[in-house]
Amino acid sequence: MVAFGKKLKERQIQEWQGYYINYKLMKKKVRQHAQQIEVGTQDRRHVLKDFSRMLDNQIEKIVLFLLEQQGLLASRIAELNEQQEALQQQPDIFEISQLREAYREVGQDLLKLLFFIEINAIGLRKILKKVDKRFGYRFTDYYVKTRANHPYSQLQQVFKHVGLGAVVGAISRNLHELQEHQGSYLSIYDQPALPFQDPVVDSMKAAVDRLTHSTNFLNFLAQHALIMQEELPTFEEPVDDQKYHFISLLLNLVNTFLYMVNTYIIVPTADDYSMSLGAAATVCGIVIGSMAVAQVFSSVYFSAWSNKSYFRPLVFSSIVLFIGNAMYALAYDFNSIAVLLLGRVFCGLGSARAVNRRYISDCVPLKIRMQASAGFVSASALGMACGPALAGLLQTNFKLYKLTFNQNTLPGWVMSLAWLIYLVWLWISFKEPSHVTEESSAAQESTAEPVGNDVLEKGLKQPLLLSSEDKRVTEDGDGEFDGSDEAPEEARGPATSIGSAYRLLTPSVKVQLLIYFMLKYAMEVLLSESSVVTTYYFSWSTSSVAIFLACLGLTVLPVNIVVGSYISNMFEDRQILLASEIMVCVGILLSFHIISPYTVPQYVCSGLILFVSAEVLEGVNLSLLSRVMSSRLSRGTYNGGLLSTEAGTLARVVADGTITLAGYLGESKLLNVTLLPSLVICIASIVATCFTYNSLY
């Protein structure tokens, strides 16, 4: 893989080459100024002033060319409008068709201009980040705030692109009015939801959306899915309708939903089931965690398998989950804890979440990838809430052909039936996309979605600093090699093993993986031991535990709405990250049983604070992780998404093992003993965050 500088040069439109940001020169200047600061030949203030002036000149060059091209497009549209007015007096089908083609040609030229702006914006963001890193000074904050709010701001011309929006609107409106709508001549402004599907308009809208990237609810949800865009835009980026199949996407989302239901449906009854088989109630930790143990391995082979197929891994997953749930249910009649655990292991071996993510990354058109990623997260959250709620409804007891159906076995039987139905639907409806070679598909793989940095003011702030393109780091920590604009393929290829992937992690990435481990550990302790703790302290029934867990799960989407739509627009991500960590710590502290009696309000309120704070922390942490992750971990089998998944899964395994081991000390000590490691890890993550705070953008 070549470095950004060479890719930038390759993507440039030849006749416009002299008007792009001179990335190579700027990068060279950054090195020179950094050396001057180190040896003391230039003071920092002089260097910053000199670099600001050079950056102003580069932006002015881009803006003047942009205004010139924008004026040419406007003139062409004005001429076409005059022709359209004449045609309204004497309509001619042939001339109308020619006029539509002329508008489409203008749209294609506008697309070139949008890609021109986007490539320059990416180059500018990368240069600003290099300056911050090399000079040891938050130059970006100074430069953007002083330039963005100035009445003569040229930066706004690039990043607010209001004029270009007007050109997009003019082309869309006129193409719409030239279409045949059964005698209707309503404007797009009269019926904005009218299903107008001209490919040029779709492409322009996708380009503008990519350029804008404002923080909103969909972005905040999508970042949880660990799916991100390619580093540089390609001018010819067709939407492959043959590759995209809506029902296949829906089947992937249903797979995500069912798997999350499968994970949490047993939580309210796992302790009762363990006791009915002659084990201690705290063995529920092993019962719940055995699924996570298997998932550590299944994530790797499913990630590799998705390089070649999507259909076969999903079929395998469904079959294994059907068998695993059947074994889980049959363990009661076999009176075997071993069968119970083996059933849960099988369920973990069927975890196809890596396939679900990969399908969205590779096979969903860019213009709806954000919605698909948000759907992935929403399906997970809904499954997390529905699992315990469904367990609370399965309160019955009867026998059928020597098979027992009660609150312990019904979750297994219900999920077996669900996976069987899903398998039939999958077999009938799934459409395997035309797979390209493993190398090219791996090059498209991605891991996370971007979210905001509150550096810019108002509408200008998101487009400049948000994109994930420039937020990834490699060996030198800023997304490319500094020594040259080209590097050997072997040195720049994707990681080929977990070990090589780990060696690519920078200290800030390791800190964020620690945070991810911590929040998953704390959440797993809260959820997995809830049935044992609430039965011991409050004598709650299975239905009460199910309602409590379902209510926790239902907070996920509302919390993401609030954070994604409001809080992330008011504070920097790193500020939200640190505040969330502190609130998780507060939730853990409040959960300890220190003062007797231990009351329901204390348990519920502390659990709610812990869970909600951990949800906020997860979203922000994954957002920041996407920006500091090496670009070599954005593709291949051993990608950043797999590393994050493995960290979270290992946390669940350790947490469930801790619950079981703590059970040997007695149920009276279970709560405090399991909370203590959570507190230690949480404090460690807060300290680590404080040390790496300035490197978190």
C-alpha cells in the first residue's frame, strides 16, 4: 500500500493538478520546522506564523479555483434554464432528452469539483494533525478558530460549501421537472419525498454527505459497528446494485439481533438452571461465559471465512446455534452440567458478527452504509433488551414426549426454533454477492465510523476534523510513513496474525483497548451476577430480574440519541470519554455493599449509572479508537474490529470466571469481590487516559 501523498497524486484530476493542496511541500515544511524547533534555530512563534501564512496561501489557491469553477457551472445551468423555458412553449421529446443529458453532464462536472474539495479537505486535515504532533502545540485549534469565524473566511468557502449546495439543488430540481410524472409538474420543493432516482443526483448527494459528515444520531450509532469509509474518495465510485441485495442485508441484521437475544435470554435463569443440575448458583458465571470463550476463536475464523463467502458462514452459524441451543435445553433431561456448558460453547462458535460487519462494509452502497451500520447497532441493542424480556415471559412448566419445557429449558427450545426458521429464510432468500478476489475485498474492509471533535465552531467544525480518513496512525502515529511518499508493500500490508496486529498498536490505542476491556468487564459483572445478587438480597423472582435487565437494555438507544445529537456537539470526545470513565467508577463505588441493609434503590440506581455510563463510554471510545488505529488495521482478517471484539470478549470471559470463583467465598461476599476488580481496572484506565489525554483527538 502506498502512502497518502502518492495516493493523493494518483487521485488528482490531471487538468486541475496545479490547484490541489501541495501536500508534499507542506509535509516537507513540517519536517523542516520541527527540526528548527528542536535545534533552537527558530522560535515556536515564528514557525507557527510562517506555517500559517503558507497554509493560508494554499487554501486561497483552492478557494479561488473553486469559485471560478462554481461560476462556470452556474453559467452553464443558466443557459440550460433558458433552453428549458423555450421548451415549455413548444415541447419536443428529443430536445427534452438532450437537455436532460446536458444537465447530467453538468452534474458529472460538479461531482469532479466535489471530489476536488474532499481530497483537499483530507490533505488539509492530515497536515494539521502532523503539525500538532511534530510541533507539540495545538496548532489546529488556533488556526481553525481564527480562520473559521473571520468575516472574510476562506476556510468557510471550502468546508461549508453553501454555493455548491445551491448548484446541486438547481441540477436536481431541473432534472426532476424534465421527468415524466404522469402529467404532474410539481417541484421537488413541493414534494421533497418524491422518489426521484436519477443516478447523477444520487452520486452528488452521496458526495455532499461524505463531505459534510456532521455528528448526528446515525453517526453516533454507526461508530459502534466499527465500519468506516475508505481513506480517499474515488471519482468513479459506482453503486453496484448487483452486489447489494436488501434482503441479504436484512438477514445479516436479523442474525445480529437473534445472536444478542441468544446471549442474554439465559441470564435471568442461569443460576436456577445450574442449581437444578446440582451445581452452585454462581456456576452461572461459567454457563454464561462459556459462550464468550468460544466466541474468542469463532471471531477469527469467521473473519477469515468472510474473505471468500458470506452465505456459507451464515449457514454454518445458524446450524451450530440450532445445535447449541438444543443441547442447552436437553441438558435438563440429561441432568448434565457438561451438556449445558457444551451447548453454550456451540452457541459461541456460531457467532457471525464478524460476517455481519464485513457484509455491511463490502456490499452495502456508500450512500446507505451509515444507515446500515446504525441498523447493526440498533439490532444489537434491541436483542440485548428482548433477550431478558423474553425469558421473563417463558414462565411455564410441562412435559412433551419426555422432554421438559420450563423456564430453564424454554430459552434453549425457543432459540433453536428461531434459528431453524432463520436458516430456512436464509437458504431461500440470501443472495451471495459476486465476490472479488480476496486481496481486493480485503483492501475495502474497514473497521469503524468517525465521530466528532469539538474543535470547530457551529456547522464548520464537523467537516474539517471529523473524518476517519486522517485519524488513523501507523508506525509514526499519524497515518503514514514520514520518510517518503512510498513504502514497500510488505511493510504496508494488513496484519497477518494477532501478534503482528498487536505490534501495530500505539500506546493511545492500547489505552483505549484497556478502556474497552474495562467497560465490558464491568457490564458483564453487572448483568451476569444480577440473578444471583437480586435473589440473595431482595428475593427477586425470575420475572423481576428479567424486567430489570430488559429496562437496562432499553436505555441503549435513548442514551445514544442524547449523546449523538446533543452532548457530542457540546464537548470534545476525549472530554466525554474521561467524564464517562469517572461516572462508571462512581457507579461501581455505589454498588458496593458497605452499609446494611443493602436496598433495592441502591442496587438499581448504581446499576443504572454504571450501565448508562458504560454505554456512552463505549460509543465515544470506539470513535476515538477509529482515529488512532493504524491504517494497516483497517483491512484484512486481523483488523481493528477483530481486536476490539477480542478485547471485549476476553473481558466477558474474565468477568464470568470471576463470578464463578468468587462464588466459592459464599454469596454474601459475591457482590463486593466481583466489584473490586472492576474498580481497580476502572481506576487504571482513568489514570492511563489522563496520561494519554493530549494524544486523543
